[in-house]
Amino acid sequence: MTNRVIAEVFPPGDFIKEELEAREWSQTDLAEVLGRSVRLVNEIVNGKRAITPETATGLAKAFGTSAQFWMNLESSWQLSKLGSEDDAIARRARLYGKFPVKEMIRRSWIDNSSSLDVLETRFAQFFKVENLDCVPHLRHAAKKTHYDDTPSPQLAWLFRVRQIAESMVVPAYSERKLRDAVSSLASLRSEPEETRHVPRLLAECGVRFLIVESLPQSKIDGVCFWLQNAPVIALSIRFDRIDNFWFVLRHEIEHALRKHGQTTECIDVELDQSSLVVDQPQEEVLANTAAADFCVPAEEMNDFVARVKPFFSEQRVLLFAQRLQIHPGLVVGQIQRRTENYAFLKRYLVKVRQYLTGSAMTDGWGNVAPMSQ
């Protein structure tokens, strides 16, 4: 008997039937040849019992083949029956390898399902693609030269921001009002509690402002993009500090005022370290300059540093902040970045998130943003 080339996987019992027919043997005849029970032979022929090495050796001697031939048939058949399960494993591996599945489900961005088909459909709907073979596409800018370089946690965060922003209702956008609002926002810099007024002031200008907790490893601080000819500004409050909040917020506002993000989203990643980046896009340089000057006027800050460096005492910092009517944490933040002494008076870098989440559209830290259908 020659070895067969198997194009389609069949149960070993089919091959045994062929051999029996060729020899005009019955199953009882084979049982007698093998010295085994008729029941065992019948179960093997009908696929109810697997071929063991002992049985494979007997079949090889009975039919003039090798034991390995029968073991290969059995292995191929058993593996073929697992095909659908293997496919499900591969699909789950693709899903979990492509997106932060567990975190998105935990945050209620995706409803979990025991059905893999349903779960894949929900992810495709979230990323607005026909199926998961398609690459989710979201316009992006700032420091990103290739779409494929965008890590999946960042991509998921951006899609969630857009999803929530699309459900928000605000008045018509007014650039004039936003420029005027910058002065009103400046008056809120003295106390962390005053940040609760930020969402209202921006909404009155027609700006969709929201806070979405970042996903692990995303490192996004903020984003500015446009919907229906109006800007969207989203912050992650990745660093819950008064200096970081005002810097990132003013940075994104500058993007909006300069109409950045209209064609590609302005994504700001690790904004605290942006000054270390060489050859930044001009729009980022402009936004950074405006943000730093908003936190502490550059002329005042430069003069203060020139007068007291390297003796930045707590008393001098407090008096300087008091004269400018700003929270001392804003001064401390800039001194820390200039000196790279991040332990300096860090107790003044107070938290602000608790005041913002009560008034801003917020998704994260146990909150799920309500969205209209």
C-alpha cells in the first residue's frame, strides 16, 4: 500500500473501511486478525475511539503500512476537529493584541459579551470600521508622522473623546468670545477650587470641553480637534497638578485660537517634557509659549529668576505669586522645569481634578460620560 497525500482531512476509520473493502474483510475479520474485540474495531471505524500507538502498530502489520501512517491520520483528524476553536483563539489573540480590550470593557467603552462575534462587532462599531481587518483611521497631528505609529491606547482614547464630544450640545462657536475668555480664565489661577468654572466659560464660547481619564501607557495629556466648525478640547489630567492643568489647557486653547487641528488632530503627548523635544512643529512651539506665558508671564518669570537664582526660597516664591495673584504652584512648576529639581516645594502642586469633575463632562475615575443616542 502506498502512502496517501491527504488533500482533505478524513477520519482514520474511512481509510480502514477502504482497506477492508479492498480485501473483502469484515470488521469481525479485522478484529480476529488484530486479536482485539469487534466492539473496539467498530468504534475505531466509526470515529468513536482514537487510534492508540498499540492499535496503529497492529493496523500497520495487518495492512502492510507503517504505524506512523495511522498515527499521522489520527493526529490530523483530531487537529481538524479543533479547527474552529483554534480560529477563535487566533481571533481573540488579534483582538487583544490590537486593542486594550480589558481596559475598554472595564471603563464601559465596550459592552462585554461571551460571544466573540458580538464582541468583534462592538469593537468595529466603536472604531467606526466595517470589520477588524480594517485599520481604524482618525486624523491626527502634532509629533506624529505615521498613523501606524499611534499606540492603541492613544487611539482608543481619541476615539472615546470623539464619541463623547459628538454627543455634546453647545452654542455656536465664537472665536472672539474664546479670546475674551482667556482673560476670565486668568482670574481663576489663584485657587484650585476656581477651576470648576472652566467648563462653563468654555461652553459659553461654543467649545466642547471634556475630561477623559487616560488609558495605561497612553501618555496623552490633551487634544484639540474640530467638529462641525467648532473646537473640541479634551484633557486627560494625567498629572493631577494645578500647574500642569493650566499649562495643558492654555496650550490646547492656543491650538484652537490658531485654528490648529482643523485638518488633523493636535495630540499632545508627554507635554511636560515638550521643551526637551528638538525640532518641534511650529504650532507646538506657539502653543507652548502661550501656555507658559499664561501660567506665569514670561517677562515677570525671567526677571524673577534673574534676581533670585539660585536662591529660590519659599518666602520669595510666595511673595512673587501673591503679587501676580496666581497660585504659588504655577511658579513652582516653572522653577522645577527650569532647574530640573522636581522636589522643590512640590507640596504647592495641589490637585484640581476633584473640582473639575463636578462641572465638566467627565469619563473616568468611576464615572461614565452620559451620551445621547
